[in-house]
Amino acid sequence: MKRTTVLLLSILLSLFTEFALGQTLDYVHEKFEFVSEILGEKRKGQIFLPDKFSGSLPVLYVLDGEWNHQLASGVAGHFIRWGRIPNMAIVSLNNTNRTRDLTPTEDEIRYPGSGSAEAFLAFFEKEFIPYIESKYKLSDQRILFGHSFGGLFALYTLKENANLFNGYIAVSPSLWWKDDYMYEIDFLDELNNKPFVYTTAGTNDRSNNEALKTYNDLIKESGKKERLEYYSEIHENEDHFTNVSISLHEGLKMLFPVEKFRDEFLSAWEEGGKEEVERTLEKNKQRYGFRFRIPEEAIRTYAYRLHSNDDKTQEAIDLLSWLGSVYDENYQVFYFLGAIAKEDGRKEMAAINFKKALELGGMPSRMEIVIKRNLKEVAEN
């Protein structure tokens, strides 16, 4: 039954193309710079965040900002536009001395000047994060993204100060670092917040592939893997550099598991209706916190299926009315309600919901024209 439902949802999405339009993305890029007393130098970076926002805004902190900011803001922006992840800020920090800052111990033979990750972590905790959260009024819901030495630093932070971030995405991390330092995983004994951790490497990814497999084996053999929400993947035919974009893409999907929320919602609605749905949503809110997303696109599409395929128009209207009462951030909820009411001859209801969609705004200009046309049609007839 579940497979059939998901298949029908996919078909409806492809057929009902007017509904498949994302929200406009009113985000801005800004540069920042400040002086670190801990590091004794000026640090620079850039931020990508909504032009206007209220309430709590999660933050994705991106290492190697001069290389990764455009990628991170592009991938995250695409997901935000289509409602796949919540609004969030992307904060990217540029390097001054990458080898010094991102490596945990000295290796003067291979990497002269290495081994100052402890100071860099202190800078992050005591200066950089407070500066960013104060200047831009951001929340303490934080994810750290790093690649290569950046991935090494991300897992070093997990090891030394796991509570500093809620989640870690470590791409092709240099876990082979000198003296097997990163293979010491006693930190698992102290964990109490079950952080999200996503690690990856490519099959053509230098020595990072085997190093990650060793790390994964050690975590598994420790018997304490359940203290992490841990995911790890080896990406076929990817190398050290092509692995970056696919890993950020998949990491954000795992961090915000909308497909899981969608499947559980559909099962709950079919098994117990509104009451079972509300119980399921509350359970996921408690478990996932800021990572929870109401699967509103799936709900909208499912409701339209009830109306158009199953001749259950009232159930569809009841479902969308409930959705509008708990999720009034997206014009499409009310557009769907208006469209179904219009097709069912309920002109007053259609007009009310088309007007509500226009009041919320955030739609592309073509969609605004479509909604106004529909509103005019129900008003005239």
C-alpha cells in the first residue's frame, strides 16, 4: 500500500505541474571580518542568510570557506527553495593557515607547522560562534561541514567537544593522520547528546577510503555506536574532490529526513486519521527537534489524490484545512485548498483560500498570475 501511495504521489506531481513551483528565495550574501585574540590574526568569511527572518535560524558552519561557500549556499539554497530543509544560515570561514588550524597534532616531517587544532577549536567556541550568533541573531542549532583536513577537524571537534555542534558532516576526512590519533575513540564513553554524524569517502579517494573503513569498524566494535546518530557511505567512482558535492547533498538529506517523515505521516493517516498523525508528528518533533519538517508537499499531493482519484473531496479538504492550521508558511497549502474547492464548486471557500495564498506571497510571478486568474474566475461565476 505504501509503495502504491508513493508512486501515485510521484505521478501526480508530474501531472499537476502548476503546483510544483518553489518559493522565492529572499536570501543575501554578506562578507564579515574580525580580529581573533586567540589566534592573533584577522579572520574573514561570508554568510548566506534570509534578508528578513524571525525566530530560530539553524546554522551550517562551513570550513574552507573560500572554496566551499558557493557550493554550500547553492545546495542549501536549492533545498530551502523547494521546502526540503528549513531556512538556515550558511556561515563559511576562510583559511589563513589551513594546515596549522585543521590538524590535531604536529607532523613536522610531512606537514610543517601543523598541529594547532586545539587553538582553532578554542577560537571557534569562544570567539567565532559567539561573534556570528550575536552579530546575525542566529541560534545555537549548529552543524559543522568540513572536507579533507576540514573533515578531520570536524571529527576532531566531535572527539574533543561534541556538544558544540548538533551535527557533523565530515567528507573524505583525513583520518589517517599521524600516530593513529583519530582512531582513539574513548570519547564515546562521555557522549550524552547523540549528535548526528555523517562521514563519506569515494572509492577513488586516496587513502581516505581505507581510513574511513577503519574508523567505522572501530566505532562498531566499541559497542557504543548507539551513542551517535551515525551514518557513513563510500561513494562509488567518486574521488577526493568529486565526493564533496554529493556528500553535502546527501548529508543535508539525512540531517533533515523528510522522506521518513512523509512515509510515517502517510501510514499514520491511513491507520488512524488526524489523531494518529498528530501523535506521530509530536513524536518526531521530540526526537528530531529543529531537524523536524512537516512533510507538507507530500500532504498536499496526497490530499489532491484523495480528491481527484479516490472521490474523497471532503477528506481532502479536512486534511488541508488541518495542515493550514499547523503550517501556514507556504502559499501552496492554501492554493491546493482553493483549487480543490473550485473544482468541487465551492466558490466561497476557493476565494478565501486563493486570497490567503496571495497574502502569504513568496510565489514566483507566474504562480501569482495563476492564482489571481483562479480568484477572478470563482468571483465571476
